[in-house]
Amino acid sequence: MAAAVVAVAIIQFGSFAVTITRIQPGKRFAAAVRHNNTLYIAGQVADTVTGSIEVQTSEVLAKIDALLAEAGVTKAKLLSINVYLAHITDFAAMNTAFDKWVDLGNLPTRATVEARLAEPGLRVEMTAIAALD
């Protein structure tokens, strides 16, 4: 695995300091941000934009796994996942892939909505929040 790309900012407010770590910072946003004992994962989409909803969902979940691992935790620490589907009719098929992946002993909260995604071929995007302690 390649070395992690991170940017750490320590912001001082009088005698109080806040540390924010940005994982894989890019041009417009970071792939994840660590603050205190919480990891915020930005919207993840599939690389295979021509793939089925099951393929795209599996790719997105693998990206979430990789970001969790980079922060030093597993999906057992997930608190919440938001799922954005280009077509709500993909809900059952997305759940097929999700159910194979999710830690049944440590279920996160989840919301699923239909939304227009950034690229026409994208069928699913997910954001996540995880505990780091």
C-alpha cells in the first residue's frame, strides 16, 4: 500500500487547540476528515461507471473500507451511512451488495434517497461517519 497522503491542521483558540487531519486531500475536498474521535468520509462513487448497481455498490463499499483502514478502523466502527441512488428502483439490488458487506453485529444507521449524481453513468454514491475510539 502506498503511503497515506494527509494534511494536518492544528488550529489554536486561546489555550484550546483543535487538530483536524485531512486524508487524501484533493483539489476541492478531502476523501475523509478526522476530527477528535470521528472520521467523516466524503461521497464515494464507483470507478466502473458502466457497471451494474451491484458492481458499483461493491466498489463504493471497498473505497469506504480502504478509507476506514487508512484511519485505523474497520466497518465495525461505522456510525452512519448515507446512500444516494440515481434511481430508487435500484434499492433492492443495492441492498444485495450492501447486505454482503455490512457488519451485522455492528449495524450503522442508514438513510437512502434518490438523487441526481454528478456523472450520468453513476448509480450510487455513499458518505459515511465512523468512530475512531
